[in-house]
Amino acid sequence: MQARGRACPPSCIAEEDLPPTEPQPTGRPGQLSLVEPAPGQAREQAPEHARGADTVAVPLQPRRAEAAPRRRARVHWSRWAALVVLLCIVAASTYWALLPPSVAVVRPHRGPAVQAVYATGTVEPSVMVPISPRSTARLVELKVDEGSVVKKGQLLARLENDDLRRAIEVAEAEERYAKAQLDRQEQLVERGVAARSAYDRARADWEKARATRERVEAEMRFLDLVTPADGTIIRRDGEIGQMIGANQTVLWLSCCAPLRISAEVDEEDIAQVRPGQEALIRADAFPGEVFHGTVQSITPKGDPVARTYRVRISLPPDTPLMIGMTAETNIVLRKNDNALLLPAGAVQQDTVWRVEDGRVSAQRVTIGAKGASEVEILSGIAEGDRIVAAPKPGLKDGQSVRPVEAAAGR
């Protein structure tokens, strides 16, 4: 029950009626407020669990009124920066588009030039003789091999001749009998006992028997393979025990002349080739070496399928080239040790582009010797001219260009 007209001391307030988070006031009743502290007395610090979060650890959020102008300023400067970059790109593109195109230019230079006809060929002997039997027989003996140097009349190989040897014995016996009959008839004729016709018949039989023997002996000699001249055996195509047919080549003999090259020349170039012209020869077996030869002859009939003509090029006796080697030949048509040269890419259809005062002009030239990298210029330009090294399609006469010097011959 609540008392009227009197103050209730703090001790009379029930503990459960106080807020759980507020501390109990101390001092005399009626002098202190339940909320405010006494003057000069510090407010008691709230318990740790009743305090708010630490304001130092949590960053303060900027006010909206201050953040908006800053954001607008950043967007403004970003737009200006992008506009400046775009203007720079457009200006640079316009500048490069308006500039004349750059071209590499070279100056003609002096050097050696050789006009030649190119051809490929094979090294072969000037004279190559096949050696073969005239009848079929078995090869029983070989006295030489490839690379052997032989003399005229030397025995090279022998074929089996047992049958012919026996045939010779038979022919010799028949010849002896026929000779005896001839002698007998000669005595009878001298005595007058026999007729002259009988003697003539006996003489014919003897001559027939003698011819038969000589024929068989010749056939047997044909089975002995003998060299017909001095030379070198360059190939052997038979083995001992092999049956060799009639006219089948057993040995090849190179003789009587030095080696040569048989080269095939295109029909477009054959009209410029003449006997006596110098030929420069290269072979894969001797890299980096150049051999010299001379055009010996030109076959009058060409190959209608390959459209080439065969040219014989003679070699010196001491050449290291061997029979059967493939050779690349350049038949020299004309040689100039002080020719005016330009890179091959600078000449297009007998025309070059000359640069004068920053402009190009087409100039017709006369071409001499042509090489893989350089071309000889006979007329049309001078040594000090600046020539476009590699003209691009679409280049026009009088067009402005920016010349860039380049080394000649590149």
C-alpha cells in the first residue's frame, strides 16, 4: 500500500522495481535523483556489457552531402581524360594517314656479271665400249674387275667352251681324212689311173673340212673376251657361273678420250649455245668447288617431249669428277667484270622506280645478265640514281614518298 504525503526512502523501493541496467543510488534519502548524479560528482561508468561499440574501431561513414560532390568531380575528370586520349589517337592517325608512304631505296653498284645458260647433266665417258660374247655360254673365269686399267688384246674373261673344243677335234679329224684323200687322188692322176674330176672332188672336200675347222675355232675364240683398245673397265655385269646370252654385255670399257658431260639445255636457250664456250661446273660430291669445261658439240635433234637439246661438254684429263656423277653446268654466254647491278626485286617487267625530290617515276631499263639476287642493267639508269628496292603494287608515277636508304644488293 502506498503512503500519502511522505517521501519513501530508497530502501523502501523494491529491488525488482528498478531497471536491471541502472545502478543503486547511495546517500541520504530525498537528496539524490535516481537519474542525475550529485553536483561535483562524476557519473559512474556504465558496465562493460552496457557500453556501446568502440567509436575508434569503426570508420565513420561520410555524409551524403559531402560524398556526392566528390563523386561528381571524379566522373568529370575521368570523362575529360578519356576525351583527351581519344583526341590524341585521332590526331596521330590523321598525321600518319596524311604522311607519304615510306619506301626503301638502293643505289646501283658495280660488280661482276655473268650471263649463262643453266643445265643439268651427267658425267660419262666420251667412248664407252660394251664387251660381250657372240654365243650363249656359261661364264667360268674373270680376270679383271671394275676400275682395272687394261691394254689392247688383254684377256678379260672366259666362257665355257667344252662343246666347241670337241667340235674342233671332229673338224680336225675330217680335215685330215680329206687331205689324205686329196693326196691319194693326186698320185692317181699323175699315174693316169684316176680322172681329173675325182681329184677336183677330193680337193673340194678337203677345203670344206678346213673351213669347218676354222669356223669352229673362231666360235671358240669368241668365248674369250678380249679388250679391243687401251682403257679402263668401268662396269661389270656378269658373275662367274652365270649363263651369258649372245650379245649380252659382260664388261664396259672406257677408252680413247677424256670424260665429258651430257647436259640437257632448254629449247629456249639452245640458240645461244655455241661450241667452244666456257662452262662452269658444280657437283654435290665437291661442295664449294667450281670446275671448268668447254662446249664440245650440240646434238642436231632435240627431245620433242622434254623440249631439250643434248649438249656435250668436254672435261680436262685431270678432272676429279667420276662417271655417273650429276653436275650442274652454267654455259657462259657473256662476262662483264664491271657491270651495273641492281637487286632482282627492284626490276619488274623491265621497269624500275626512280626517286627524285621525294617523288617516284617509272623508268624503262635494258637488262643484261640475270642472277638469283642481282640483275645487270645495260641502260636506263645511272650509278647515282636512287631506285625503289621493292616496289609495291599500286605505286603511281609522280606519287610522293619518303625514301629510306638501304644497302645495295639486299
